Amino acid sequence: MRTSYDFAPLWRSTIGFDRLFDLVDAAQQAGTEDNYPPCDVERLSEDHYQISLAVAGFSADEITITAEQSVLTVEGRKTDKQQRELLYHGISLRPFKRQFNLADYMQVKGAAFDNGLLQIELVRELPEAMKPRRISIAGSAGSNVRQIDGKAA
């Protein structure tokens, strides 16, 4: 049994969290999605990630990867329509479309296809203005502190 949440009261008091509410709503509906092809999402380091999709039976030219704003889309469609006499058909070659929501500042750096695994490299690149910076503290020798009200001790 799934429960649907109403975020209407939160819209009145929050500004700029639209994307967060959309992600929560999408996560609620994720149980009904098809999870083909299977995938792994791996964290390689603090700002490096890798998505691996098992796409056996597909070739690199039958797969398209699109990064648009904050969504990464991987689509696959078989192009050859060979008529083969299969005694048992266990490898799924159906068309697929997998979408991954990316956090802010996530960039797709590249993709590789090897032995039926599609590996997509992701890196979080924070702009310089968003990175932590050290603030120097001025010494007290050149301090211009003045007493405004009251008597000096």
C-alpha cells in the first residue's frame, strides 16, 4: 500500500525547494517503474561517481546518452531485425529508457562500453564561488576598535 503525500502546505512557506518536492514525488512513483536494464551506481571518491548498466546484446551505436539540465537519460534500441530461430529466448533485447536525476553541479565526463557493460563517469564540479575558502583574521595590533558609550577601564 502506497501513501500519497500532499505538499501543498509546504509550498506556502518554502521557496526554491520545487526540485526537492519533485524528487520526493518521483521516488514515490519509482516502485511502478521498469528497472531494465539493471544498473549499479558507485561512488568512486568524494566527487566522482560511476553508473554501470548491464546492456548485454546491445552495441555502442544502439545506445544514446543524453545529459539535459539535471537529468541523465540512457536509451537503447536494437536496429538489426534478423530473423533467427531461437530455441530459448532468455536475453532481453527490448528497447529501454533509464533516467537518472542528477544533483546540482553534476557533470557527465564520459562513457565507455566494454563486454556488455556501459559505464558512465560523473563528476561534481562546484564553481569557485561555492567552494569553501579560508578567511584571514586581522591581528589586534592594528585594530581600530573605539569605545562608543561608557568609561574606559
